[in-house]
Amino acid sequence: MAAETEVNAAPLEELEITDPYVNWQRDEGAPVITGFYLQDLSTVELGPWERKGGRGAFVNLEGCGGVNDTHVVEIKPGGHSEPERHLYEEFVYIVSGRGSTSVWYDEKQKQTFEWGRGSLFAIPLNAHYQHFNGSGLDPARYMAVTTAPSMLRILRNRDFIFNNPYQFPERFTGEAGYFNGEGKIHKSKRTQTLVTNFVADVHSLGLHSWKERGGGGDHIGLELAENSTGAHISEFQVGTYKKGHRHGPGAHVIILDGDGFSTLWRDGDAEMMKCDWRPGAVIVPPENWFHQHFNTGNHPARYLALRYQGRKYVATTSVNRGDGDISVKLGGNQIEYEDEDRKIHELYESELAAHGATCRMKGYIPTCTGEVGPSIGQGAD
């Protein structure tokens, strides 16, 4: 007992707390942007980023929860990025410009494909890649959502992550046509998922009805490059809004078309955060925060969500995979229209009035002072 007392009486050395991702980010030297949402990807301020061979910035929005991040990078006219590879997954969404990308494990089997504004693709894990700006006059800008935070914090060895020769043949073998844009539709819960490696234009990709989320909405899931991460595109109609719901961290919601706003709140909070948006905005709802999307414009609103978890591969069982459109009353994570706070619809009608628009939610909300939209009747539960 005396010996134990003597040990406990000795002064303790302070435990050093280290964040390998933050340390790497600092050493990269690019600016870091934080907050709850971005107003416009096209106006994000960038700085020199040697690894990327151009100008860029890290974006660590609150809702990432430390599991993933965003890079915004610009390639100068006629320029190209530096070749690189890494042991983290990466989605690439083209914000503006046109160009091409080469991807390879073997220099003799490079796959090169062209892209333009609205293109979406994923880099196969640990494959080399390089981006080229196809215009000699205008810069090209892209947004990448990556799992770099998770991998750097787990492995803690940059050389292993960025200079590892290991190849993943179950994901990519350099086969011809890998990025030709062909794909296959699969049934996925109550909606559909497109398995592909390249989407030429997310603005015009055909969608399928997803009545469970409301708003007369359409939707399609996306699985690319055999990644564990996933994506989806949703669209909802003029004068409507989607049901409130919640999910895990890291879902980057990129507004593609339309004008409106989103609300974010924790269960039990009296106040909501309101984020106004237009094309180019990015919202990342924090883990298990309820959120809701509202269309105040004069044409359908469409968004692309790049998520930490896909539908095909289980990354974590703590992130809901199949109960996102099931009522909270039944153990799910969605608030049905009849259960939402009446203040939500009142806010929406006041916003529509300010925009000179008509609410078309009467098919869902009996107290609505507007009208029943034809697409709402088709999408009603």
C-alpha cells in the first residue's frame, strides 16, 4: 500500500494530444475554411498548394465530424495538377471548366477521360492520377470530398499513405472503358442506385421517384469506383420542401440547381439554423442533427450529396443505412409532415411570399394557404 501511495504521489507528465490530420494540413500550407456551410464554391478564396500544382483550399465544415473533408482546387488555363496517389478515397465534382484526367496503376495502362462542368467521378484507391485543364483561357475548378482525415488519423504515417505501391485490383486494373460513363441500375431499399465510375453531368442525370422523402421528389443513389463512400442526387419540385431527417456525419450537400434554404437543428433545440442557398452552395449537416430542404425558386431544386458512407459497403454500423426515410415514431430518422412543428410551414410560406411564389404543399399540409401541386399528388405517401 505504501509503495502504491508513493507512485501516485509522483508528478505526472502531461499527455500530449496530437492530431495527425491537422498537422499534415498545416504542413501542406493551403488555407483552411471552416463553418457550417459555404455560400458558393466558385468564390471560395484559394492559396498556393504545391501538392496540387495550383491553387486550393481545405474546407472542414462542422458537419464533417472529422471523418472526411473537402478540397477546392483550381487549375490555371492550359495547366495541370501534379501527379499523385494516396490511400484515401476521393470524389471529384467539377465546379467549372473542362479538361481531362488520367488514372493509372501501370504507366503503360493509363485511362484518360474528358470532363466538363457538372461531371462527377471517383479516383480508384491508391491509383495515380493527374488533372488537365482543357482551356487555354479559363481556369478549371473542382471540389473533392476525401476520407483523408480518417486515414491520416488512423495510420499516422504520411509515407505509407502517399508513397505506397500497393494496388487494389478488386477496384481497378487499368481496364479499357473504366471511365466511359456506362453503369447499371440496382434496386436499393425504396429507391434506385446507379453503379458506375463516371457521371458526365449530374445536372441532367435521369432520376427516379422517391415518394417517401416527400416534396414530389426524385432521387438516384450513386456508387463509384468500388468505394466505401457513396453519393446521391435528389430533386424536388417548385413550391415544395422535403421532410426533416437526420443521419451520420460527412454528407456534403452541393446545390446544383434552384434557390431555397435549409434548416438545421439538434433534437430538442428550440431554435433552428437557417442556411439560404443557390447553385454552388454546400451544406454539411452535423451528425444526428435534423435538417430540411426548402425550394423557394421558380424551377425544381436539385442537389448532389457526397457521403462518408455508401450503400454497397458497410463502413460503420453507427450511420443509418436503411431507416433514413422511416418515421422517427417507428424507430427511423425522418419526421413526417403531420408530425413537424407548425412553425416550419409558417416559415416556408413567409419565405415564398417574399419571393413572390406560391406554396404547393396543401396535399401534405392541410393548413397550407396555397394549392395542391400535381407532382405532390403523385408523390404522396
